Amino acid sequence: MLIDHLLKRNVFFQLSVCLVCLILVVGADCASGLSSEIAESNASIKVLIIELDSLRKDCLYEILDELPHIREVIKGKDNNAHFIYLPTVQTIIPSASAPANTSIYTGVYPRTHGVFSTTWFDRHQIKIHELISYSQDRINKILEEREIKTIFDYVKDAGKTNLVSMLFISKGVEPKRWLRSTICLWANSFWINFFKDCRTIPDAIHIDKRGTRGFLKGHIYSLSDGVEGYYRKHHTIPDLMVIHYFAFDIFSHYPHRYQVKEQWSMEKIQKYYLKNVIDPQVGRIVKWLKEKQLFEQCVFLFIADHGMTQITKHLDDDLVKDALGKEFKTQRFGRRLKKTEVICMAGAGTKAIYIKKRESKKWDSPPSLRRDIKPAVDLLLNNNEIKGALEAVLISQFPDERKEGIPETDAFWYFDGNNYLHTTQEEGDFLSALKPISHLDTLYQGSDLSTCFHKHYSRDSAPDIILINKPGLFYAPNKGKYGHHGSIYATDCMVSFLIGGPGLHQKLAQSYVIEEKATVLDLLPTVGRLLNINVPSTLDGKDIISTFNLVYE
């Protein structure tokens, strides 16, 4: 019995040994396959977009040598790395954050993606659209309704992964990899700035620092993963990552009190923020990537959605509404939009005005040039404060709809107000003052304003009148706002792109400074090229590497 028992135990022992060996062999094979998969994943290019909201043209590049962390990313530790610099990149016009960001990450103009401004009026729906919401997903819903793909959709379709931090556009990103700002972040930033600077403006520095922390570690309040959490699970990082330093925009609007008192230029304010806030945050990200031995495969894209201009004069936002109220029924508390004849959107460097066709009392019908548009323009030009601030006036066209004896073949006319004011201002004088919008390009050499306006609005979203102010004059309450954007001028609508990193240096034959003008819409196709994914050739944006014949392998 004892012998039988020992023999049985020996058999069990032998079987156990065989089973363990089998597990070890299979496990080794699986581990080998997993290691190969991880190694292949780690060897691929990883793209990190760092968006600096409202950063002016050339500002970053001019002080690159004073920013140790960003300089290392772009030029390398020994200043011999290859990079791409595009000093002249045109954003959408008027230069507002919501439509500009949407164009950056979809590669198409607002007329296609449907995000026309932060707020706009839809004359068909008779509705004012507003994008600000607690959920931060209204842009995503518009893109879903219009079936517009983002760069994140294309990355996902290619079997690659995304992670997005502090950006309002996340269509195509898994929910746990979309790191949004929280109510706690905003509350803390308000109180910090109140005690620090006695202002009820969010503390921009706190927001952007927490943005970096969220990007790295995730947000516990929204149960989202940062790159550290992703790395723990996958032993690598997502193929495309975006961190949006949107508080750069807040700081440019509302810099420190002493900077306002000393009348710092906007360029000086933004360079201060780059040195003292942004560069250290980039340093935190670079340090983490190096610790995980992932830095060498990364390509960094430093971009901006629009620029920023120092305000030289604040204009009352109700100025236009009050002027038009002498003849038109304007917005007021208790008056429904259907009963209103004029809707004036909140302004900045431009002012959008919608006018109802009063004869039919319908918003969906184009207003009459003679009976609706001309009286409104006359009221505006007869107001000395409005007239003194004006640089140009645009009037919307309705091709094949409005039959008033003048051809309508474009999106807008340029209205020659200066010559019109020196006439008797009859109907014929008004119609003669309607010029092709290309006249704007003649006034502002090197710009492509007519194309931007043509591709910005849809038929139902286009304002009937757009007032364009002189540089530095903004419709904004005089409550401490020091800088603003939303104009047609280069300080607002021209930005720069800077692309570098070890992952780019390995494939780029040399450094390139491209003086030709690009657009912010070129970002998406360029990222597609870097990640080796297919994006439609029908997009408005174009791949920078191919367009400018860069030697890239």
C-alpha cells in the first residue's frame, strides 16, 4: 500500500512537473509574442500635439534658446536636431477659438464642419447656438450630426490610439482617455486668483499646471486615464496625444495686474508665460517620457489656434444694438426671436448682425437690400462712434434667391462705406458701393481674407452685416480685459507651427524654415503622414511634408 501510494504520488509529481514545464514553455512563447508586440509598438512614431491657445506668430521661435526644455525638444541636446518651422500659418477668420480648433482637428473650414463661432444665429431654426456647456461636448455633437470626422477618428480607424487633455473636441477618443476640466479645477482657480490678485478671473497658471498633471496622471473626478495609466496597462503610450494649454488664452486676456499697470506689450506678456509656465510644464512631460525610455520616438507639434491683440479701446457691446433700435425691433428681455427684427451677436474685433426680412416677417427669407439692409447700414454709419471704429463692412449675398437687379455670386460683398458717405446715399449709391469681397485682399496685401470668409459660413449661419473694426478696437466690456482676438489682422489670424523631436530628427534629412503660407487646417493631414495613416485627399488642409517637398523617410 505504501509503495502503491508512493508510486501514485510519483506519477502525480511527474505529471505536475510536465504540466509546469508546459505552462512555462507556452508562457514563454506568449511572453515572447507580447514582448515582440510591445517592442513593435514602442518602435513606432508617437505624436504629441501641444496647443498653446492664443500664442502669437513667431513668439515661441524668437525666444526658443531661452526655453531649455522646448529647445531640447526642437533642436536636440546638442542643438543639431532637425525640425520644421512654419512662421506664417493662417487660421480661420474671424479668429475665434471654437471654429479655429474645430478646423485644426477636422482639416476643413467652418462651412463644412458647422462650428461657425462660439455663438451664432441660425435663421432657419430661429435659434441662437451657444457652445459653452458643463458637459463640454456640444462641438462633438455637431460633428456627429454632420458626420464630420476628426483626426482622432482617422487614428482610431487605423487601429491606433488617442489621448486628449483639456480639449473640447474628442470625437473618436475613448471616454476614459478624454481628460476634461472639472468644476473643482475652475472653482480652485477662481479662489486662487481672488486671494492672489484680488480678481474674479480664473488663475491661468494653476489651470495649465493642473492640465499637465491631468495629462500625466488622469483626472480622478472623471475616472479618466492619463499617459501613466495607459503605460501601466500597455507598456507604451498612445499613438496620438494632445494637451491643450487653453489657460494661455485666459492669461493673455487678463495678465497680472502689475503687467497691465506697466503697460506690457502682448508679445512681452506671452513670452513671460512661455518662460515661466509652459516651458516647465513641457519639461515635466519630457522628463516622464525619458524615464520610460519613450522620448526618442516622439514627434512634438507646437501649434496655436489664433493670436492675440492688445486692446487700445473698448467699445460698448450694446452700441450697435442701440443704434439699430431706432428703426428695428432688437433683442430685449421678454421678446421672442420670432418677433425680433435684428439680432446682434456678442462682438470682438468683428460684429455679426442678422436682419429679418420685414416685409414677409420671416427669418428664413433673405432680407431686402433696399428695404432692410440699406436702412441698417445707414443707421450704423450715421453713428459717429461706430463709424470711427470701422475699418470695413461686409454684406451677405444670397445667390439665386434675392432678385434685386444686382448679381449675387459669392458669400459676401465688400461695402465701400467711405465713398458711399460722400454721396447722397440714395438706393443707387448703396448698390454701387457693393464691391467684390476680393477688395479686402487688395487692402491687406498677403492675406487671403476673401477665401476665409467664403468658406466660413453656411447660408443659414451667415450674418447679413459684418462690421470689421480698426486694429486694437474691440467690442468688449472695460472690466480688466487687456487683450482680445476675433479680428482679421495678422496679430490675431496668423500663427506659427513648430515641429520637432527625436522621432522627427531620425526621418528628416535637414531642418526646414518654410516661408510660404500654410493654414491651421494643414495639421491633420500632416499628422496623418507622421503616423502613416490614410486621410482623405478632399480635406481643405494639406500635408506640409508633401506640399513643400520636404525630404522625409
